[in-house]
Amino acid sequence: MQVHFRNTRRTERVDGPLRVSQVLERFDVNPETVLVIHAGQLVTKDHLLPDDAEVELRPVISGGAGPARCHACPAPSVIEVARHRAAYCAGHFVDHVRSQVRAAIDRHGMLSYDDHVLVAVSGGKDSLALWDVLLDMGYRADGLYLGLGIGKYSDRSGRVVADFAAARGARLRTVNLADEHGFDIPRATADRTRSSCGVCGLSKRYVFNRVALEHGYDVMATGHNLDDEAATLLGNVLRWQTPFMARQSPVLPAAPGQLARKVKPLYRLGEREMAAYCVIRGLDYVVEECPLVEGNTVLRYKDALNELERRSPGTKTQFLFGFLDRVQPRHFARDDADPGEVAPCAGCGMPTSVPRGPDATGEAVCAFCRTRGRLLRGGGGRPRAAAHR
Ligand code: SF4
Ligand SMILES: [Zn+2]
Ligand SMILES: [Zn+2]
């Protein structure tokens, strides 16, 4: 049979028939990190693959073992979710994803049906699945795509998002970083203060917040999932970044005129579940990693958590939910997250913290404008005033 690997694209041959679990062992692949797709369908570890099978090992993270039948009906399962000790057929898996999103929204009062929601969409599985689920649940949800200028990766991401919006008849807003702000993310590799992922994250937060405020959206939804949030928490714990720990939440409240409310309706669902949702729903998404991902430290924490999850399913949820439910409310005072005095940025007019300390000049310039200024001075950018459609 032929086994197709993504990311590092290659195809290996192996004699069959073999069970999925045997194929994974043969190639030393952690089952937590992949979906196995045979003949366009997800298959579980006991599925027998014939000798002439073509199998795709699609990289994701999370998941595990479980029973072979759907926990809600007699149909065979297509996906196992070890931390719930459950397996699902395609239809009941989609119900499971929606019910977890519903639980997140209701538990934290994230959204109401009167809200106008802006979904940050990248072309990856999480944000497209989120937009899909919110539209199906009847929310008024527009998409916002930020063009990062990362070569073919960004070209494909932009196409995937536009195709999804057209297919669903949904409104998509697009901001191109180079056109609007004079630099792109590959140029950010020249920045000595932040990694390219750091500049990328800063740019996304800035642009999404600005567009949400300028166009009067009530709330901004992002596709951060359980793996993202658990990995971020682990990174913050390892370095005792207490101000970040105080702010880490499925809901960040609005500061009127300054910050749009931000919600993370997927925080109860793992990456593997989101990838499976896209496959089952037939959503095309960008599987390949961003070519600049080397600078993304969160991936190391995801790997570590996946090793723990493999041996003890449920570790990630216990870690994250335990922090959110028990540790944060008791041990992190709101002062930890206090941004201090806020004033309009001298560069772009968006609200930003006024600098404190003996070296402070008193002029407030936001982190995005400082970074943008460094990049444009560093060579080759197209200086112009920051502006949005
Ligand atoms: S890997 Fe880094 S540069 Fe690439 S999209 Fe993610 S945050 Fe941006
Ligand atoms: Zn079922
Ligand atoms: Zn600014």
C-alpha cells in the first residue's frame, strides 16, 4: 500500500493488509498527532487496510484510542476522542463539536444572537471550522483575513478563505499587511527585537482589533483550540509570566473604544477534533505548515503535552480547565492584568499603554507602530500612514 505523509511530503510503500495501528507503528508515528484517511474517509486504529490501499497521514495533534462503535448510535465510529472515552460516527461527531462550542458560549456568555461577530480566519482548520459552526448555529458572523505576504502559503490561504466565504455566502473582509502597513511577515525576519512569529502575532492582534472597532463589531472570535490554550499556558507557567496568566481566558472583555471583546469558542476542542471536523464536513483548509513556523515556540509545548496526553488521556483538559476554573480566579489578582494608563498611540491613534518608569518619554506609541517603524527603517518597506479599508 502507499502511505502519503504531508508536511514533509513523501510517499512510502508497505506490504498489506495491515491495521491502521500497525502502519503507525511501522513509521513510528504518534497516533496523537495524525488523522488517518483512507478512500476519503477517516479511519480508526483497528481499521484493516488492504494491500492496494492509499492512505494519508494528515498531521494534527491530540486524540487517542477508544471503542470502535459510535457512542450515540450503532454505526461504526470514524474518530475516537480518548479524553471523553468516546468514539463517534460522522454525524454524531459533528454534533459533539457543536455541543462543545455551545457549552463554551453558554458557560462564558461569549455571544448572543444579537451580536455582530467578526471571525479571524487564516485558512487553517480551526478558524474555518469555527466560522462554519457559528454560521450553522445561526450567528451573524463575518470573516476577516489578514494577508501576511508569506509567498505561496499566503496565496493558498487567501484562496481557501475566499472560496469558503463564497460557498457559504458569507461576508469576508480582507486586509493586506504590505498594502496597508508597508511590510510583510518575511520582512519581519530582519527584526532583532521580535521573532517573525512574534511580529505576525502582534500584527494579527492589532489589525483584528482595529477592524472590529472601526466597523462596529460586538465581538471578535478566534479559532484558538484546547491545544493552543494548553500550550500557551504551559509556556507561561514555565517562565512564570504571571501577567499573561492573569489575562489568559476564553473571554477577554471589551474596553469600550479601545479593545473589542474577544472570545475563543473552540477552547474545549482539540486540534485533532478540528481537523476531523473539516474532513467530515468537506471543508478545504491549508494543511501545510507556514514556512516560518520554526520560530514558533508554542509547537514545542504542544509536542510535550502530546507525549503526556498519549500516556494519560485528559491531561491537557485537566491542566487548562483546572487553571481556568480553580487557579486563576483564586490566585491571580486583576491587578496583574492591569495595563495602566491608556492613551491614543502617537503613530496610529489606537489606544495603547502610556509608558512608565524613569526612562519613559511620556509619548505613547503602540507596540505595532514601534515594530512597524523598526521594520520600515531597517530597509525596503513602503512607509505610509497606517490605514484600513
Ligand atoms: S507560523 Fe509564525 S509567521 Fe507563520 S502564520 Fe504562524 S505565527 Fe505567523
Ligand atoms: Zn452515531
Ligand atoms: Zn500605533
